[in-house]
Amino acid sequence: MLKEFIPYTEAVALKELGFEETCIRIWTKDNQYGSKELRGPLYKTPIPKDAIRAPLWQQAFRFFRETNNLNHTICIVAASKYGIWIHKDRNKIKGLEKTYTTYEEAEQACLEKLIEIVKNLKHEQE
């Protein structure tokens, strides 16, 4: 079940970008050991002060579509190789830089790239 949720680090980045949707789980950080744990179910807001919402992959990608009109494509580009493309307003803004051996690696790279793009857009607007 853990693989259905984006990792802690990316959840923190999404929060910084304005993600505030209700999630069915939260990431908590054990201050004594620094470990992260997925907890839930959470059906209400606000969440505990020391917690971060744990979006599903679908919620994260929807956030980028709805807030920044950023769409993505992950597809097979060669035998057992996956590539990513990111589009804004039907224009490709980021294409294949490298290939990935699993879909999950490509998905992770795509999410990291979307976060980077939106952070850069926000810096340009400041």
C-alpha cells in the first residue's frame, strides 16, 4: 500500500507549492529517530502540526494539471525503457533527458521534474 503514496520528500515539496487537499494518509516524522511513517486514515483537516499530507500519485499529478496546466506522459521508448515528457498549454517544455528501467523510476523522475518546474516558475514571478 505504501507505493500508492508519493514519498515524504516530495510531499513536503508539494506542501511548499500550495498542496492542501485532504488525503487519506499523513506522513509523520519521529523527532527522536528522524524516521518517517505513513499514518492514517485521515478524513479531516487540519492535520497535526508535525505531519505532512501524503498524497496519492494521482492527487499529485492532478495538482500540477489543475494549478499550473502541466501535463505529463510516461511511455515506453525502447525495449524495457521508459521516458517522460511534460507539456504546458500543449507545448512540450521538457522532454526525454534519459530513460528509466521501470515505470516507477520514470514516475518518480517526472514528479521531481514537475516540482522543479513549478518552483522555477514561482521564482520567476517573484
